[in-house]
Amino acid sequence: MKDAWGVALYTLLCVIWGSTWLVIKVGYGGLGPFNVAAIRFFLAGAVLVPLVPVLGARWPRGRTEWLLVAWVGLVLFAADYGLIYWGEQFLDSGLTAIIFASLPIVSIAFAHVYLPGDRLTVRKVGGALLALMGVAALFGDRLRLDASAAIPMLAVVASTVCASAASVATKRHGGALHPAALNAPAMLIGAVALVAASLAAGDGFRIPRDAPTWGAIAYLAIVGSVVTFLGFFSLLKTWSVTSLSFISVFTPVVALGLGFVFLGERPTWLTVLGGGLILAGVILAMTQGSRLRAQGSSRGPA
């Protein structure tokens, strides 16, 4: 039953995060990227703060736990999302998803160095590369590369490094922390850092004035942040960093599926090829004599 619940939660994360690429793309509302990201995490953090006592969780205590909170706030919610919001202004959401699908490769490397129970293997790397090829195939018929977009593309690559570093640190040092108690202060720290970035970029800090922008931010804050990160960090206590990183290769599939259902977009042979490569890559990486979930060892990192 526990395994079934974990798989169901993993699937839910893929579905929700698969929908957020487009919402981020259309949800700037004329505000700067760091500005709108800051509002997202201010709102998400404000929702989570009262949930901590309701869920019976304790607040972080001690130097190690508060350093982890600060690390997650600055590296994940500020740097990772700041880079994504900034980069996606100049990139198609499909290209952004392809670049971010390199997350498993980065995560495998980080986990190998910092997590004794999540070692690098040829099968893991080969599976991650195969899945990345599958994501590229999904968007192969609509992908347009532009040399002028090199810096935004590098920004998204850098965001995968930040996401991996935050996951590994939490895996190694956050085993005793409830996900709500970790995320609530971390999101608020990240939001403050994003405001500072917005001010430094000359965008200032403004509140949206139109309902569509508020709707996008509310969805990204409540569903795309509160629900997802509570679920993600809950799974991280028992699943490996590598396993969870493969969510990034499933989200483009979900995004295309939503386009088929709601926008009437038709799949092509590249869609079928891409989906097959992704599944083959995940199976290759995750079936090396161990189960999908991490077996024992490390609790914590990064």
C-alpha cells in the first residue's frame, strides 16, 4: 500500500509540474520574472506557515537544520526558479522543458558524490541520456534553436544544478524535518531573495492588477508549490534523488498530453518515438537490481 501511495504521488507530481511550464510562460502579467516568482513563493509560504502546527510538525532547530532551510530557500526557490522564470521569457516552453530534462544527469552526479546509497552507474547515465533524447524527440518537429538564446539556455541548465543541489542537501540533512516545516520558511527566504533580485534588475516590486495573472500565480503557488513540494520532499525521505529527478522527463509528456486534450494538438510519430525513448530510459536507469525506491542507506543531503 505504501508503494502504491508513493507511485500515485509521483504520478501526481508529474501531472502538476507538467502543467506549470505553460502557466509560467503566460503568467508574467507584465511583471518582471523575479517579481512574479517572488509573489508566487510569498503566497505559497504564507499558506504553509499555519499548516506547520496543524500538521503537528516542529519548526527547524539547531544550526544544521536552519542552514538547510536557508540553502533550500536560496538555491531552490530563489536561484533555481529565478533562473527558470528569467530564461523562459526568451525560450519556448518546449525548449525549456527539454533543457530541464537534463536534471537526472546532473542529479546522478551530485548523488554519487554526496549520497553513499545513490551511486553513479553506466545504466543510470545511459538511461538518463536516452530519456533526454526522448524529450528532445517530443518537440523535434517544433524546435527552433537560436544562437541569441544561448544565455537563457545556460540559465536553465544552471537551474538544474540548483535543483539537484537542493535535493541532495535535503536528502542528506533533512530526514528529521517535516516537509511543511522545511518549505514554509525556505519559500519565504527565497521570496525575499527574489525581491532583491527584482530590485537589482530594475523591475521593482509590484502586485498584479488583473485577474488572469493572479489566477496563474495562485495556481503556481498553491498547486504548483505547496502541493508539489510537500509531496516531493515527503517522497524524498524514502525515494532516491535519482528516481525523483526523472520527474523532469515525464513532465513534457504531460504538457503535450494536456495540449492534445485541451488545445486539440495532434501527436506525431516523433511524439510516439519520444515517449518510447523516455520509458526505455527510465526503465534502463531504474532497473539495475534495485527497486525504483532507494534501498536503505543515506537519509539526507546537499
